[in-house]
Amino acid sequence: MSDHLIDLYPLCQGLIAFVNDLVGRIMNAVAGGIEGIGIAPPGAGQPLRDQAALMNSPWVIGLIAWLVAIQVMILWGTAINLLVMMWMERKFYSRLQDRVGIKIGLTSMDFLARIPILGGLFTNFVKRPSHLGTGFLQNVADGVKMVQKENLTPAKADAFTFHAAPVLIASSTLLIFAALPFSDGFTIMQSPNPFGILFILAAFSLAPIGILIAGWSSNNKYTLIGGMRSTAMLMSYEIPMILSLIAVVVLMGTLDPFEIVHRQAQPISASISQLSFLGSAGADGAIYFPNWNIFTAFPAFLVFAIAILAEQERIPFDLPEAEAELVEGWLTEYSGMRFGLVFGFKWLRGLAGSGLLVILFLGGWTGPHITLPLPGLSLAFPFQELWFMVKVYLVFMAYVWISWSFPRIRIDQILNIGWKVLIPIALLAIFLSIALRAFGVYQ
Amino acid sequence: MGVAEEVKGELEAKFPKELKSSQVLRPRAIRVRIDRKDLLPLAKHLKAAGFEHCSCISAVDWVTRYESVYHITSWRRNVLVEIVAEIPHDDPVIDSVYAVWHGADYHEREAWDLMGIRYEGHPNLERILLPRDFQYHPLRKDFPQEVDRQYISRRKLGGG
Amino acid sequence: MEWDLVAFIAFSTLELVAAVLVVTSKRLVHSVFWLAVTLATIGGIYVLLRAEFIGLVQIIVYAGAVPILFLFGIMLTRRKIMEEPHEAE
Amino acid sequence: MAEVGAAAEHGDSMWINMGPQHPMTHGLWNLKVRVDGEIVVEALPEIGYLHRGVEKISEVREFHKVIALTDRLCYVSSITWSHAYCLAVEELMGVTDQIPPRARYLRVISNELQRVASHLMWLAAYGPDLGILTGLLWALRDRELFLDLIQAMTGMRMNQNYPRPGGVRNDIPATFERDCTKVVKHFMGKLDEYEDLLGSNKTFHMRTKGVGVISPEEGTEWGVTGPNLRASGVACDLRKLDPYDAYDELSFEQALDKDGDSFARYAVRMEEMRTSCDLVLQALKKLPKGPYRMKAPRRAEGEAYRRTEDSRGEALFYVCGDGSDRPYRVKIRSPIFCTMSAVPTIMRGERVADVISIMGSLDVCVGEMDK
């Protein structure tokens, strides 16, 4: 646990006081110059006293502090991560394909060199501006392009559901991040959170309705088939996903993500005493073998990882939008930013899925760290969010690796794998977990 | 005696009157020339004799007559028979060999499309390369080659 | 003010309106959409009643069940599900 | 259109247009499939979108000027098409026996390089069909090497205009042999990488094995040729059966498979790339000295045909002359045109997702199909 770097409450208090003061000064300057109006006699100081009092009440300041916190979390949790993950995927699969990939970056903006003051800093950019960047801004450019495009509604489409579906998909995906903790302190639903995992699953399971509605309402055969396939696939992979989750829950005895992560941070000998030779939590800083669920519930991990791969509609399972046969699947008819929304949310689902995988099986945000000797603070380094993001990105990279080296498989094969392979393995995993608990091997 | 002479001998023995001429082109290819009415019996005989592959059907407009040229291959015996069936110019009709070799399907449709030879007995003799509402058979010699170009240049001269 | 009461009134109003729309909608998909809204708001009411587990399970199960209902609706009703342009002629 | 409307009324099945603008069609054509759920009940290819009237235009051009048209029959396999035309014209002119030996070997080399480039283009298109974009990038990367070689040979990167009646356009540059050996040996190593990515990939097997099976009888009946028929086990390689150029002086085995499914077609094409590389190396070793072209006559009379093993199957040119310096009639037999007539038979009973797997493995080239 580390202390807070910034306390938001006094910050917001100071901010509001500053705004109040500023407004008062302006009012005084404006109204004070007009004689006879009398709303603000010179020297009264506070023209909007009651309002200022309301704004200064702890209730409002607390609300604003909360909003700022939520905004920062959502922004960092989704928007920034979305860009980072898209960039990582594009760069990574470019290397797999023996090429360099996207290169638009800050250095590509050669107008920076023409700004008189900053010009000296950016002179190098002029020569081959588009060949110098890291490519991070490419996704921003794509997003801007999407925003500029027209939002078309097909003539015979069912306008209400056609427009409602992206909202449903986007909002349900964002709901996941309300309960997905990035660290002990980083969450909107605070610890303890007894049904956090259940909430995430509930939010995960809302998207198929949106996809089905989107596919139907576009009034296009490709989207209809894509929507049907997508729903069939997501439904049938949710079952092994939840079953494999039950195996973990049986081991851990809780649905609280914080509790699950804390239990995984302990050495494995704390749960299985027979494995004490793997090291135990002794002195501070001792390296020990952690109690991650990937070791104790490996079949469940396998099933869960494959199910998450399907939930992301990534390539071995991307039949719903198999571009070679169904053009773009259920999102064929969407255009402009509405397309960008539903398309980009695939990455957010990937982020949420990878995060869930890390929390459930890979020890979440825990890992070896040192405490930085800062005056007045006890900051852990690498801090918890960094551990979490490193793990999530590694898991995500594994998914990218898989999806760019496999062909997509057929819908009947996908469903066969789901029902005939994954569900038996998941049931086996539950059985194993129950056996571990029942015979007292796992405490 | 090579395999081509063998096949030629067989055909001459089986169809003594029908073959107008027969010659060996290369060690593994022969050419026979027949009238259009003898096509189907010859085709059926060839099919029974192991010529299972219909390579190509070409239609040629020799102004005085049409020719429908069949290249029939046997993969196992490795020999090719080129059948030149003559068709009178005023009545461009010939029997379809679709029932013998299904591979003739698209070739006959193409020949009908481009040359206007009607293949009797073809199940679906429609235009294949050109639009359905096209009215001419462009590979005929009386279809002027330069029409389109003149049309385009006139349109250009007219400013459109 | 009792926020629980406000939320309850909001949820139940939404639920009632959606439930009415389920029955009155002419198109299959609209009914399904409103059905999903109805069931999700019932989940919200469960949460308000301090039965979080039931509420979340309600959402998981019914969000899963509704698309299957919809699939059955499409498969088993012989109505045309798409606007075929040439059928208007 | 009447039957299409009737089927839609029936309600159980629906028509899907895969084309003319569809990721499945590599080019401009339309495959209408009637599906019952995911099963294809009926498939109707619609072709002709790219008809340019090559046969008609050829009739007003001199014999050697037609080569510029045959180059453009298939943009990924220009040399093999022009080569087939030149062989037919030489036969018509009666100079087949007088082609200089060096020209015959140069033709083999250019043909085989072109075949590898064409098969790589097929592989590049087949990858994204099945969802492996990595395959596309890898195949295009290696195709670039072969395009460079062909460019060194012919001077052009695309639509190479190389064969001539009587030989080839120009001799190879001095460094060609060294470069070619290097590239071909490098590429033979890369072929094993493709085997890792595709051939030994279980998911690839799931998509291609047992899909779109063409039986030998069916394939021969419908006029399927080339790698597609050899995948069914019919030995129909015209380089062996009806040798032209220097093929009878080189030793090679035709690639055969027996399953006739998409995977067999993939395997045959991969094997053919190996064979082609081997042939190039052999021909380079045996390359005789001497002139690379003879002076062919300008006029010709009569009829002649020649068939060659194109990258996609049996290419046949039937050329007639009336004694002038222009062909009287040129008939092109396109292998894909004939394969397309078998598509309704192959497709029946397959799944929609497999339509892509099958059409991709057939290697459609619309330019030569529509002429």
C-alpha cells in the first residue's frame, strides 16, 4: 500500500475558491463601473455570496472531487489505454510481418519546425518527416478521420435500433471499467467490493444484445449473418468462461477482485503446505513463489484465456466479422465515428478481458517492489498500476501474437470447440478445485 | 507408329465416310475435319475411347463458313484430337457436346456470345461475357472493329 | 431526500414503460430491446433492495437469455426479417 | 432474375451476392450463392465484368503487336501468357524447330520465375481469405525478389513484355545468373517458413482439409486443369505431357496430390514452387551460348494451336492466319474460365465460410477469365 500522491479534496476546494474569487472580481469590475445599478456597491467584496457559499460547501466540493477522480480513471483506463493498445498491436504485428509499421508521430508534423521560437528544436523533422516517428499518433489521426466522416444511416435501416446499438455496446463496455480495479486504490467501486467479478461478467454479457440488434437493424444480409454468428459465439463462450471462473472462486472463496488479488500475493506454501520448499514469506524483500491461480487452477486458466480470446472476436474466432466473406460482419453498415466507436471497443473488451485474466490468474497488480525513500511519502516502485499494466500488456501481446499467426476457423468449428472441448475442461477444472479444497490440500 | 497415328487409324476405321480429312500435326496431336452433322457420334466415340477432357472450343468465322474447333485431350493416352466441324454461314447451328463433356458448357456459351453460333441442346445458352441486352456477336467478321473508337472520337469532338 | 426512493421511482417507471413497450412494439427487435431494458431495470431494483448478488445474476442470466429468445423469434416465426427491395413491386 | 426472386419468396433460403465488390473476389466478378442457413444450396458465377475484347482487338494488329495484349491477360502471370501465344504463332509460321536453344532456355527461366511470382501472389491472396494477413505480407515480400529478377531480365516490373515469336526480346544481363541463384536458394529456405506458418498449422488444416473436394472424374469432366486438377491426382502437367521449349531436357516431377481438397491444392502449389525453383537452377546451369532470337516471318497462313502449362492450368492459343501480317482469329483458352464452370458443382453443400476457402484455393484471375 502506498500513500496518496495528491489529495483531491483540498485541490478542488482551492480551485473553487479561486473561481469564486475570480467571478467576484469580474462582477465588481463590470458592475462597479455602472452607477446607479446598485447590485454591487463598491467594497461589498462578494457579489454572489450565497452562491459562493453553496459552491464552498463540502458536499459540492466532494462531488467535484469525485467527478474529477472518475474522469481521470475512465480517461486513463480507457482512452489512453485504447490508444496504447492499438499502437502496440499495430507495431507488434508489423514486426511479425517483417515490416516496420506505422510511423506517424510528433516528428511527422513538420509545421513544428516552422514555429519561430520552437523552430530550432525541430529542424531535424523537416527532412523525412513521415519516416521518423514512432507511429503513436497514427491512431489519433485515424480517430480524427473517423470523426470527420459522415454518419450514414441506410435507407431501409431501423433507425432507432441502428443508433441505439452502438450506445448499448459502448456503455456496457465502459461499465466493465467501473468495477475493474487497476490497483488497490484505482477503482470506482471501492474495496471491499464483494461482487466485483460478478459485475464485470454482467457488463460483459450485455454486449451480445447490442451486436444482435446492430446486425439486424442495418437491414443488410452480411450484418444479419454476422450478428447471428457473433451472438451465437459470444453466448457459447460465456458459459465456459463463467464455469472456469467458478473453479477460481471455489479456490479463493470470494468474488471480490481485491481479495482474490491479495490471496494470490501470498506465497504458495501458505495455501498448499506440501509446497513449502518453494519458499515462504520470510523477511521483507524475500523472493518467493506466489500463489497465482495459473499454477493451482491451470485448466481453468486455459479455458478462460481461450474464452476471452473469443470474447474479443480476435482472429481465430473472428467469424462474426470475417472480412473475406461478410465484408465487415455486423458493423458493415456503420460509418464515421459510430463505426470507430464499435470498432475501437473491441480493444477495450480486449483490455477488460486481459485485465480480468491478470486479476484472476496472474496475481493482479502484485509483484516485487521496493519502497522509494521519499520525504513524507511511502511510494512503492514499481507501483501497483505499473505492475498491472505490464502484465495486461504482456497478456494482450500474447493475444495479438496468436491472432496474427492463425487463420480464422469456421463457425461450426468454433461452436464445437466451445461446447465439446472447453466446457468439459472447465467442468474438470471445477472438479479439481473442489477436490483440492475438499481434501484439505488447499487452505 | 506413335500414339497419334494409332488414334488416327482408329478414327478412320470407325468413321470412314464422315472424316473429310485427317492429318497428324505433331507426334501427339491429330486434326480431323468433319461436317457438323457428324459431330455428336464422333464426340461420343471419343469419350468412350478415353478422351475425357474437352480443352477448348473455338469458333472461327471464315466468311464463307463457320468452323467450330474442338480440342479434345486424353490425359492417360496423352494425345490431342482437334476436330474441325464445318458449319454453313447462313445457318450457324451445331449440336452441343455439353452432354458428352460438361466442360464444353462455358466454351459454347462464349462461342454463342461472341460468334453467334447456336449450340442445339445446350441447357443454358446465354450470353456470358457480354451484357445480356447486347445485340451483336462481335467476333463475326461483319462486326466492324473500329466502331467504338469512332464513336468515342466523335463524342470527344462534340465536346462530351 | 431519500435517494433510494428517487432511484426506485426512476427504475420502476422505466421498467413499467419498457414493459408496456414490449407488448405494444410492432417490430420484433424493438420488443426485444425493451424486454432487455425491463429485465435490466429489475436487476437495478434488486440492487436497491440490497440484494446485489441476485441483481447481478439477473442481468447476467437475462442478458444471456434475451438474445436467445430473439434468435428463436427470428428462426421460428416465418415473417420476413428484412426489407427486400424487390418484394415491394 | 426470376429464379432469384422465387427463391427469396420461398423464405427458407436467401441469395447472397459475393461480388462484384467483395473481399472474396480477387477482381471483378460475382458469385451469387443461395444459402440455407450456413449451407450453400446453389452457386452461380457471373463473369464478364472485365471483358476487354482481346480476341477482337488482336485481329487488327500485327502478330508481334498482339503480345502487348496477351501480356495484359493476367497481370500476375504476363510472361506465361505471351509465351503461349508466341508458341502458337511460331507453330502457325512453321518455325518451331528453328528457335535458338538459348531462347528456349531463357523462356523456361522466365516462365518458371513468373510461375513462382504468380503462385506467391496466390498465396498472398489466400492468406487474408482465411484471416492470416501475415501470409500476405510474407508472400508479397518474397514476390518482390522475383519481380526484381524479372525486372532485371525484361526491364519491366509489371506486364512484362518478354517473349517474341522466334525467341525472346533480349538476353539476360551479365549478373543475372549470380543474382538468380542467390534469390532462388534464399527462397527455397523461405518455403520452409511458409510450411511453419500454414502447412503445419492445425487451424489451417481445419479450414482447408476436406473442403471443396474435386474428384478426378468431376474435375476432368468440367475441364478443370492445372494445379487444381493435379491436386485430385490426375497427372496433367503439360510441361511433361506435351513438352515445349527445353522442358524435355530438364528433369522434374509434376506435383501431385490425391485428396482434391483445398489443402491439396495448397500443397500442390507449394510443391510446384519448389519444382520451379529447381527448374530455374537446372536451366541456368545448362544455359547454352548463342543467339537468343531468330527472325520470324511476318506473314502466316493456316491454323495452329499450342497449349502450355500456365500458372493456373492449361493455356491454349488457337491462332488462324489468312496470309496477311495479322492474325485472322485468336482464340484464348483460359484455365480459370473453365474452372469457373465447375464452381456450381464444387460449391453445392459447402458452408458459406468455405466458399472463401475454396475460391481462394482455385486461384481466380479475372483478367484472363474475362479476356
